Amino acid sequence: MLRGSGCLPRASLAPAAVLAAALLASLSRCSLLEPQDLVVSPLSQYFGTKTRYEDANPGLLPDPEAPRRDPELLENCTPVQLVALIRHGTRYPTSKQIRKLRQLHGLLQARGPGEHRADAAGGRDLGAALADRPLWYADWMDGQLVEKGRQDMRQLALRLSSLFPGLFSRENCSRLQLVTSSKHRCVESGDAFLKGLWQHYHPGSPAPDVADMECGPPRINDKLMRFFDHCEKFTTEVESNNTALYHVEAFKTGPEMQKVLKKVAAILQVPVNNLNADLIQVAFFTCSFDLAIKGVKSPWCDVFDTDDAKVLEYLNDLKQYWKRGYGYAINSRSSCTLFQDIFQHLDKAVEQKKRSQPVSSPVILQFGHAETLLPLLSLMGYFKDKEPLTAYNYKEQMHRKFRSGHIVPYASNLLFVLYHCKNAKTSEDEFRVQMLLNEKVLPLAYSQETVSLYDDLKNHYKDILQSCHASEECKLPKMNNTSDEL
Ligand SMILES: *[C@@H]1O[C@H](CO)[C@@H](O)[C@H](O)[C@H]1NC(C)=O
Ligand SMILES: *[C@@H]1O[C@H](CO)[C@@H](O)[C@H](O)[C@H]1NC(C)=O
């Protein structure tokens, strides 16, 4: 379905000039190393935060104009500002994951010779095949952005700039603001995005160094993009608290995981006692990394069927839920500075438009992590299930809303688009906001409407806007000091 999608212009309904530019741009993109075919696996939809963007977004903008078709926005509105919160693109595994993979690989290589045999069904010995297969991951990779990740960002830039040609016009480029987490993969993602914009402006010509571009330059701000590191209540009560992730640990030893462990032990012909949920999970992730980074379906994928994959997806979601989502209030409250920052940008644009001044920052790009997006979406009330995700309700949560692979795949993005409108009846100025998640309209969490008056949106979130202050929220409760007084 997505055959060759990386090299075909997607702007099927765009004006001819845009089409021509997109064609040129995609021709030049084709000369880069880009997979022509998207290799798919039935496991692809269960990779959680390691999901490829195109797996979470199968009908990836065959028509990039679609989100603007909202009749309400088409007739009397023009976009005046875009605030985009973007997760970095596809990345290498972290050194911790690579270490665990080596451990598992070593385990397979150490199997006794007597254990090497064809499996009962007469198939090949998968364990031996995996043991003989060299690991191509190295320590230096440690979570860095891969070439596919740069491509994710360039293509996102090309799609967003054809979706909002005015906001991303060359003239507005010097007013573009780019803020990023200090992590290498985020900084690199910002650079790749700017290079994608360059392709949009100068189809066919090689992009210069980001420092020499008129857009940007990137500014690092970890307080904003990695707020979780700066929130003492979160780091103490959740991040470095062994009991906070109780349900994750309990699920690792629960019946669903035991079943997977036994199956995998039999397939790999290793004693089940040598395996644990962490090692199984890293094998599963290796399938996802090989697919996302190299575009190959590796034999690590053959270890699992979709039932196993669903259990491993739940394990990943449980962790996100308790560490980044609704599990603890502080997870989302720690993001309120970012939430307020977004609304300050929107406020400023509204004020400037009201005074008929040019908007000083038509485009604001913020590069962060899944850990940046999930708390913010939770703060806003998205993907909230009636019951919490626990170690004991795997079955009941089969159809849960909180599926991180659908929400925060690589390159996931949450867009706030501010529109300036003329009311058709009164011809008064109005401001409206539409949100897009991964380039699809995200209806308001509280009304299901696809567009909101800016004032209504602010009114709905007034408690957070007025009374959520990270300095207060992130303070640790006062110890009761009775022992000090002795
Ligand atoms: C720059 O962005 C503003 C929106 O803030 C828009 O009104 C204006 O038309 C854009 N400039 C160009 C040249 O498109
Ligand atoms: C760790 O988490 C548990 C469960 O939420 C909580 O009861 C406990 O107070 C936390 N410990 C610390 C040191 O915050």
C-alpha cells in the first residue's frame, strides 16, 4: 500500500507549483538512501513507543489538504500560528537495551550442543540461527537518531510546509522559533526538520549547515522539553521509587507473561529459568529496531506471534501509564509549564492580530520525547480509560484507549493551529484552534468537536492555566519533622 511512498509527491490536490516543487524535492530525496518498500510485520502495531510513524499512520496524508477541509475553517479563516510539539524520529536502541540484547545473545550461544536440534515440527532451529547471527548494535549508538529518523523529520517538514504554506513561507522562516531538548536525538531531529524545510524552499539544492540557514537557530531548553527531570516530586516519588511501578513488575511475573516465557523458551530451546520478561522484551524490541532502522524483518520477529506481541505491548503501555500517564497525578502535572508556554504563544499571536500587527512567531517547533508528549496529553484529558491499567486487568484492557504505539510513535507530533476568522454573520474577528495529533484532527477531549473557539478552549483549561505552577506542583511534601525535634 505504501510502496514507494517516500519518493512520490503527496500533494495530490495542491496547486501545480507546489506539486512541481514537491516532485523536484522528492526526486532529490530519492537519491538519498531511502527504502522503496515498507517492510511490514504482523507485530508492527504492538511496538508501543518503538512504533514507526507510518505504522501508526497507515493512510499517511494521501491528501495533505484534508485536515483543513473543515468547512468552518475553510470559509472565513486563515491560519496565523502553528505550535508543534514533536517527538524525535527513529532512533538506535539505548546502551542499556544493547547490553540486555548481548546478554540474551550470549545465552543462546551458550546453549549445550545436545540442545541444538530441529524443533518438534521439524522446522529449523531458530535459537541456533539467532546465536550465529552477529549483533550489529554497538555501544556508541546509545539512543541516537538514525538516518531513517532524519528522513522522518524531513518528510514531516515537507508535509507540514505544504499543509501550511503561508506559515512556512520563506518570508516567515526567519521568524520561526525552534526549541529542543538537549538530547542528541532531539537536536538532530530539529536539524533534519530544518533541512526538510530547505528542500521545500530550494528543491534540488543541497541543504547548508543548519547554522547557516535563515530559519532557527535551535535553542536548547530542558526545563521545557524535559520538565520531568526538573520536577523533584516526580523524580523522588515516581522515577526513582521502586514501588511506584508496582503493576509493571507484577505483570512481568504474572500468568500472561509466564505463558509467553514458556513459549519463547521452547522456541529458543533454552531453560525457562534463564529467561525473564526483560530479556523477552529486548528480543521483541530488536525485531522492532531491525524493522524501523534497517527496514528488514529479522529472525528476532519469528520468536513471537501476535498473542505474545499483545502481552508485550501491554507491558510497555503499563510502564508509560504509571510513569508518564494517568498512573500518578504528578506525571501530568509536571508538564504544566509546557502547557502554559504553548498558550502564551497563542495568546501573544491573538493579541498581535487584534492590534493588526504581524505575528512575531508564526511557527514554533518544540522537539522532545515520548515522555514530553504523553504527560501533556494526559494533562489535557486524552486517552483516559475508565479503569486504570493494572497487572491484573490485561483482558479487560484489550480495547483500551491508552495505546502508546498509536499515540507516541517515533516522530509523533501534536499541533496547535491558531486560526483568525471573520464571523460570517457579525463579521467580527474570532480566533479558533484546531489540534492535530500525528497529522490527524484530534477532537477536543471534552466536547469531541474538531475546532474550538480559542476562548472556549482557554476557558475549559482555565484551572491548569491559572493554578498549575510547576514550582508548587513539583515541591516535595514537607517531611514531618518530629524526629528532628527530639
Ligand atoms: C507569514 O505568516 C502570517 C501568519 O502569522 C501570514 O499571515 C503571512 O501571510 C505569512 N507570510 C507570507 C509571505 O505568507
Ligand atoms: C513510592 O510509591 C508508592 C506508591 O505510589 C508510595 O506509596 C510511596 O510513598 C512512594 N515513596 C516515596 C519515597 O515517595
